Amino acid sequence: MSKPRVALFVTCLVDLYRPSVGFAAIRLLEEAGCEVLVPEAQTCCGQPAYNTGDRRTAQDLARQVMDAFASCDYVVAPSGSCAAMIAHHYPALFDNDPHERARAVALAARTHELVSFLVDVRGMKEVEARYDGVAAYHDSCSGLRELGVKAQPRALLASVDGLTVRELAEPELCCGFGGTFCVKYPDISTRMVSDKVADIAGTGADTLLAGDMGCLLNMAGRLRREGREVRVRHVAEVLAGMAADTPPIGEAP
């Protein structure tokens, strides 16, 4: 049987701030028996423009994505928000253009968040990785509410040697990032992330894990400003056994 051709949607934040997440995603996808492609022509998914009401720019970016990922069997992103943008919001961008809407619907049906793809599509039940520590896991809003990503990362993390996962008191509460929300409402956003950081500290965890770089950057920044010694990592880095290769998010090499 031939390997499925999986195109990795790297995401802007991974590309600019945390390339190691992209390499970890590639390793995990290859371990799941996939042929991994990384289209060079890919750009932003258009979510920032979409969230601020700039429909024309969002459409232009969506067309670029549809062109770049047209030939793959699946599109996988190490981000619930970017995956949800493509899988749930692209078709509505082209309600008045039947041809482009058909392309958007076809791409949406092939698009998945990384860990849910590994578990739900490829049937991965465990990983060969080790991480010595106690971790709290944050459920990002888009992954949880739009894509149903919750049990999948916990199932794979349970197979990581040396790792204990402790649940937050309120794991489903937003961290306050919310894309442009943190720019429009900084005071509210700061209060939300401060509450989240207090919840993290209450678990006694030495590591914070999540599946979206926006959330991770937001929480890592607040943890450092409050002087809390909690390592912050994308879940893919731990599952791929690559945590030792890169410093925690927000920390110097």
C-alpha cells in the first residue's frame, strides 16, 4: 500500500518563532507512515485578516493555500486555529463563487490538526519518546471547540516515558490570546492569561504543553513576567522526542 501524501501547513508562528515544531511534526507524520511534503509556496492561512473583517485579503490568501496544497491527500497543521480556519471557514469565504467554494470544500475535508490526525486518521496509539517532568496541558480554543481536539494529545502523552500529566482546574478556559483579541482588549487579555498562569502554577507542573503557538507564546510571556519557572513547549516537540534539541519557548539558547 502506498503511503498517504501529507502536506504540512507550517503556520506563520512556527515558521517565524519555533521551526522545531515543524520538524517535530514531520518526524511524527513519518513515524505514522506518511510521505511528508512541505509546499514552498505556502503563506498565511488568512486567519488574522478574516478575524479583522478583511474578507478580500482572506480570500486572496485562501486561494494561495488552495493552490499550494491542491495535490496532497491530506493537509496537516500543528495548530488548531490554522487547521480550523481552513477546515471550517474557507468554504464560507467563497459563497458567491461556486468554483472556488468547491475547491475550498475539497481542501477543508482533507485538513486536520496534527495530533488529531495522528490518532483519529492514522490510528497512532503511542509514541517512542521520553520526557522527564510533570506537565499541565492547555486546550486551545479553536482546536477544542471547532475540531474536537482534547482526548487525542492526552492519549499520546500517556505513552511518553517519564512524563506525568496533571489536569488544570479549568483546562478549557481561553488563555486570553485569541489572535487579535489580545490587541483589541489588552486589559481583559492580561487578566485572562494571569488567571491561566495561576491555574498552571496550582498544578505544581514544571512544564506547560499545548498545540497552538499563539497560546504558548502568550502564556510563556506571562509566566516569565511573573517569575514562574515553568518550561513551555509545543506538544509535538515532546511527542517526537525532540524536547532536548531546543530550549523551552521564551528561553534563550
